[in-house]
Amino acid sequence: MKMLLDGQWIDRDKKIDVIDPYDNSVIDTVPCGSNEDARTALSCVAAAFEITKKMSVYDRAQILYKTAQIINDRLEEFATIIAREGSKTINEARKEASRCGNTLIVAAEESKRILGETIPFDSFPGGEKRRGYYYRFPIGVVLAITPFNDPLNLVAHKLGPAVAAGNAVILKPATVTPLSAIKLVEAMVEAGLPPQAIQLITGYGSDIGDVLVSDERVRMISFTGGVEAGKHIAGKAGIKKIGMELGSDSPVIVWKDADLDLAVESCVSGSFWAAGQNCIGVQRLLIHEDIYDEFKEKFVAQTKQYKIGDKLKDDTDMGPMITEKEAERVEKWVKEAADKGATVLTGGGRKGALMEPTVLENVPADATIHCEEVFGPTVNLYRINDLDEAIAEANALPYGLLAAVFTSNVDVAFKAAYDLDCGGVMINDSTDYRLDSMPFGGVKYSGLGREGLKFSLQEMTEPKVICFNLPKM
Ligand code: NAD
């Protein structure tokens, strides 16, 4: 497949293979974009913004509605690409593709609600004869950088609101999963987006990132990815807006009065969705000691039933990790924890990129798998007996995206909801629940700002004040 620069789909001699991590087959290639290509993309953005800022809200919304229609009409095609280039099973990929359609529809709806307000200039002496208001204008050029784990819907979370707001975009999709992003841009162009309005550059972030990130023509960086790349980007960005959706180590508290079957089912799915490569995937389960043994037994039993393997088969529950190297890393972290005294209740094994769903207990606080984002199919069980201590434990690490609590006690639910330090608390759901229109983002190293269409539109627009001095009034 090709990249889109200056309105043209172009290829390059130097290419990157896009590999299916299940069988290591090469699905396709994309051009390996260079710094020269990044400069070309940047040289087109002024003209691109001239196009997008003049498009009516009606036209922008129609493009987004039509793109959603294209995706919904070709759902199986999009789902197959997601499943082949990444880690997701076909069922997980179908869900992502259908969420992507919804993301674009909500972006279209929100484009009609980019509202301003009148300003009471007469609220301070001297302003009696002034009248005015503010409206929100598009921020300009948005640089969108996306990760591998939701290769379609997380791209839609940037392109949807950017187009809805009237911005021009440079998109740098994940190096390993660029195909879904290219298909989405193709669909947007088919739906009527002028091809000059969006630059799509494929390549290695570490090669071309600095040229894109540091350029002053870019007015906002919308980044989703790991904290290391996030820190690097923040250091290079200079004076521009930065939106960051980073990682986490999501904690879930299971209180003694929880509906155990609900908690087990929800947390097993939340731990192993997309082979655990999920920013809101359950990593730490803090379980009340009264129900610990029963929860553990049920949790391990359900995990053992997980069928791992061929992503394209309908009955596969979990596919491979994104690369063999990543699976080796997780296997190493499990071994390190075991060497330090953790018990592996199930899993721990690996074949190529396929890492077994793994459950650990007695994980010491200095194990990497306890204190770093694992981003793989493993989960740690901890015994707790005091709510304050459980909340303190949940808050102890430097991330804070989503947290969750299972309980039937409203006091416990409210206390946890207010005291957990994060961007959202799910009650009687695992952390792996997200509605695409809710404000989504984290505190501490989990990020800056919020996504979720309406909230992304706030980030991608700026208020401009218009004030009339009317001395003859
Ligand atoms: P990553 O940080 O390795 O890469 C993300 C993107 O950044 C890729 O497109 C990559 O090419 C690019 N990149 C890397 N270095 C760069 C640089 N120096 N300059 C510019 N761009 C650069 O992340 P990943 O492995 O693709 O994704 C996994 C991470 O993403 C996890 O930490 C996960 O938690 C996080 N994530 C967060 C959310 C969220 O919404 N909070 C959602 C999904 C994933």
C-alpha cells in the first residue's frame, strides 16, 4: 500500500514489510517514509488548512457519515485487515471496526455542536457599551501519531475530530500496523475528503518523528502510545499543544460483596483482550481476602479455557502478541517475577509470538511486572482486606488511566470512585470498558488531555473572542 503526500498516493523503493505475527507471513508492504517525505508533508500543510478551514460543517459531517457507511458496508474487509496486521482475533477486530464506524458518526454529530457563548462585557465597569461573544476555530495542523494495538479505531479518534473541527492532518500510523490506517484514509478520500487535506506518512517514528514533531507549522500533536515515546515527543515539541494518551497498569478492586461470577468473567476478558495489549487492560487485581480463594479458583479455571492460536478462526479467544520480541519480553518479566518469589498459577509459556494467558500471585513489589505497564496477557492477583489500603495500593504506581471496583455496597463504590487517582472508575465492570464518546484519558504518566469526540473537539479547537465597542448604544 502507499502513503498520501500532497494529494498523491506514492510509493518508495525502500519499504517496510507488514507482517502477520501469527505465522510471520508478509501481508503487504508500505513505503519507508524518510525525513525528506516528512518535510514534503509539512510543506503541504498550509495549503491543506486553507482547504479544511473553509469547508462547511455540513460538508465535514457528510464526509464523516459517508466514511462510517463505507466502513460499515465493508466491515469484514476492515476487520480482516485489523486481525491480520495486528494481534486481534477476528471477533475482536469486528468489534473494533464497528466501533470505528460509531466513532466517525459521533465525530460528525459533534461537529454540529462546536458552540460559542455570548460574553457579559458589562459585568465590569467600563464594559457597558460592549457586546460580544466567542466562537471556536480550528487549531490548524494536527500531527496524529498512533499505536499498533487498535490500528483503526484509535486513528479514527484523531482523524474524526480533526476533520470535524476543520483541521488539516498529518498522520503517522504505527510502523507495524499501518494498513488499517491507510484503508481508513482511502475511505475518507472516497467519502469526499479532498486528498490534499491529509498527509499520511508511513515509516519509523524514531527516524521521522523529530522532523514532524518539532516543526512550528504543526499546532497540535495528538499522540497515543507508550510513555517513553511520549516523553521524547514532549521534549521535542516546542510551543504547541500536546494531547497524550499513554499507558497504564490498570488496577481493579474486587470487594468481599462483589458478584463473583460477573467479576471473574469481566476481568478475564479485560486481562486478555487483544492479548493484553490494551491500554485499559487489567494488570492488577486487588481481591478481598474473604473471597480471594474462590475468586482465584474461578479466575484461573476460566483462563485455562482460553483458546489461543489462529486469529482468523471464529472460535479463537486470543491471538499472538504483536511480535515475537514483545512476547519474549513478557515471558522474561514472568520469569523474573517467579525468580523473585511469585507463583505462576497458570500460563507463563510462549511459542513464537503466542504468549499463554498468565496469572500470577505473590508478586513482589520490586518485580518489573508489578511496577511497569506489562502490555501483554498477564495479570497479577493481590490479597487485600482494607479499602483504604487497596486504594493506596491502586494509586501507588505512576499511572492513572482507568480503575475499577466490583462491589454491591454503594459506600464502597463511591469511596473508590472518588479516591482512585485516574481518568475514570468503572463500577462492576473491569477497566476494559470504554464508550467512544466518553471523556477518555489519564492522570500522571497516563497522559495529558482527553479524547472522546466532544472532548477531542475541545482540544482541537480554540476560542476566539469577538467584542464590539458600541459607543452610540
Ligand atoms: P509506541 O510509543 O512504541 O509507538 C506509538 C507511535 O509513536 C508509533 O506510531 C511510533 O512509530 C511512534 N513513535 C515512536 N517513537 C517516536 C518518536 N520519537 N517520534 C514520533 N513518533 C514516534 O507505542 P506502541 O507500542 O505502538 O503502543 C503501545 C503503547 O500505547 C502502550 O504503552 C499503550 O498503553 C499505549 N496506548 C495508550 C492508549 C490510550 O488511549 N491511553 C491507547 C492505546 C495504546
